[in-house]
Amino acid sequence: MKLLQQVRAGSSTQGKKRRIPERSGNVPNGKGTADKRKSDAAPGDGEDAFAGLPKLTDVPPGEFPDLFRRKMKACEELFDFNSDSKQVEKELKRQTLLEMVEYVNNNRNCFSEGLMQDVFDMLKVNIFRALKRNDPDPLALSDPEGDEPCFEKAWPHLQLVYEFFLRFAVSTEVEGKFVKKFMDQAFIYNYLDLFQSEDPRERDYLKNILHRIYGRFMALRPLIRRGLQDLFLKVIYESESCCANGLGEMLEIVGSIVDGFATPLKDEHKTFLRVAMIPLHKVSSFSSFFPQLSFCMLQYVEKDPAFATEIIAAILRFWPTSITSKQGLYLNEIEEILELLQPLHFRPIRDALLRRLALCIESTHFQVAERTMMLWNNEHMVKLISDNSTVPIPVVVSALHRSSNRHWNSAVKTLSRHVLKLMEEGADPKMLKECSSAELLEKEQEKEEKQRLHRWQALRDLHHDLKQRPP
């Protein structure tokens, strides 16, 4: 209701600038023009189609279905919002859409089986369209995070169409057996493609409506999950740009879907995680949907803790070598998953994880090094490591020693010494002795390597001098 009040307020403001001329009663009722879609009709035709229809509240209940059908047919007419032409017709369509939204919001028995075809015809004509892309100049310098979104110019009509669709989706009088006939695979897949829209307002409506549809119509759930999976696979293996804008919204829906899964999970849901969800970590635009994907991963781990091992192993396998911002996000997700991890599921990944952490500790990017060492503030992670006393952690201790002595950043040096002290305090003497022995051995090997290189350089210099000496 709050939204409808805002829309009406906007229409009253526009009404001060432009008054819609009243039509006399002897104007044709527009039956001939309401039966087909007209995006380029002759002047006055669209106006007649809308103005010749009485208000929904002015007719007896028996005449409502026919009038409602005629209004939906009239709203199938499209207008070019890149042009200033047909302003009267555009406003009449907007007022008609607003009237239908208000009526179905305040009255019952609006969506009978006989009107289903007309409802979906009107929806498909208005929302299924070629989306405009805001393709920047490849030679121009731009900040992707700072670029303004491309707003849909037809939003005054689209917003009300989506409001109408939302009222339809939440209506308790709409039966699933009727909806399934019209919401087939083609409709669902075309609907999911709309998440490519660059208008965040449209994506928000798409998300809310799809969430209501999934919750109300159980027969459509497998089709929606399959559509989401196919779209994720397309992003992963074909083109990331096919849905770069809407992945976050779709993953929000997936998070709520996973939250409702019953345990133990079905094989279908496990396959969805392994095939379509985990590989999303490889996508280059990972940072734009990281919070939603991380939430989905945590939802799966809460359903089955064994998934933590698979997820962390995949993250380590996908680890970027040069994108430090992505490394920081991976570390954030690992810490969140470690909070839910049990020692039984930690053992299979402990060696690979500690080797990766050791490399991150010595990272030349100070933020990656700092973020890695902040993991030792997590008591649960420290406990996981200390409970597995046989873990070969000398590689971590050696990395901390080198970082505390050689890193270019003073803050990283200080933090390395602090973490090293914490590890020494919590470790048993035998392990400390092994780590110290490994450190001494490494220093000895480094010294021998320097001596070897020095001898080779001396031989090269001697060879060069002999070649330059005259015979």
C-alpha cells in the first residue's frame, strides 16, 4: 500500500503539468483495438482503447471478468519511452495499470481460471523484452563499482506491471494446478533471463516475485532450481556477462531455498552444490556476489558439516595467484566455514590449508598477510590446530620467522612476531623443538646455497678473465 501511495503521489504531481482530456460517452469503446498489440498505432487509437473503458468499481460483479480482460488487453500496447510522443496514451496506460493493481489489492476473486491466459499474455508482452545494456567504451577509463546503473526508461509502466504480478503471486485464490499450465519451462527461463537487467529496481522485483512463486507453488520448485542451475553453469563455463548483474539476487533466493531443505539432503541438492554453486568461486566478478554465495555455502555446511571439507578444498584449488582482493575474500569465507568445522572434517584439508596460509603469511601484499594472521584471533581455529598435534606446522612457523625478519611492512613484521609468540605458547615442547630444528636446517641450507652461488660466480669471473687474456 505504501508503494501505491507513492505512485499516486507521483501521478498527482504529473497531473499538474499535463491534464488528460476527458472523453465523451459516444466515443468508441476500443474493442477492435484492444484485441491486438499495437506499439505503433495511429494517433488517438491508444487513447480510445483506454478512455473508452469504465472503472472496475463502476460495473456489477457479473461484468467484471469481461472488463478486466479488456483492460489487460489494452495494457498490452507498448510505447517508446525514448520519444516524447503519445504522452496522453502513456499516462492512460499507467493509470489503468494503477487501477488494476489497486483493485486486486483490495478485492477478492479477481484471478479466475478464465482470466489466467489474459493475465499471462499481458505480463509476457510487457516484461519479456530485449534488455538494454550499458556497454562502456572499452578504451575509456572507468570504475566498475562507481558506474551509475542504467535505469529502465519504461519503469513508470514496468513497476506497475511487476506490482500486478506480485499481487498475483501472493493471491491465495490462485491455484497451482492452473498456474503450472502457464508457468512452463519457457516462461521460467525467460523470467530468469530478466535478472540480466541493469536496473536494480527491476531485479529487486524479480527476486521478490520469484521468492513468492517458489514458496507458494510446490510443483514449480524443481523447474526453478533447474533453471537457476542452468544459468549458473552458463555463467561459469560460457559467458560471465550473461548474468553479471543478477547473480547476487539469484543467490539470495538460493540461500532461502537451501535453508528450507530437509536433512539428510537429497542427491539432487548435493549435485546442485558441487556442480553449480562451488564453481562460482572461479568467476572473475566473484566480489560482486561474494556475500550471497558465502551465505549459501554456510547454509549447506549447517545442513551437512561434511560439505565444509569439499568447499574449503575447492577454494584452495581455485586460489588466485595475483588477484589479492579475491584472496582476502577467500580468507574471509574460510574463517566463516572454520567456525562450523569439527576436527573430524578438518583433518582431510589441514595440510593443504596450512601450506596455503604459510604462503599468504609471506605475501608481499600486506593486506593479505595481515588478514591471514588475523585468523589466529579465532579461538576455534587455534583449537583445531592444537588438537591435531601431528599436523606438520613447521611450514607455518618458518613462514612467520621469515615474515618477522624480512617483510617490507613494519606492521606485518610486528604481527608475525605476535602470532609466532602465540603459537610457541600454545604448542607442546616436542613440536617447538621440531620447528626450531626445521628452522635451523632451513637457515643452514640457505647459507650453503649462498656459498654455492658465490663459488659459481667466482668460477664464471675466472673464466671470463681467461677468455679476455691475450694468447
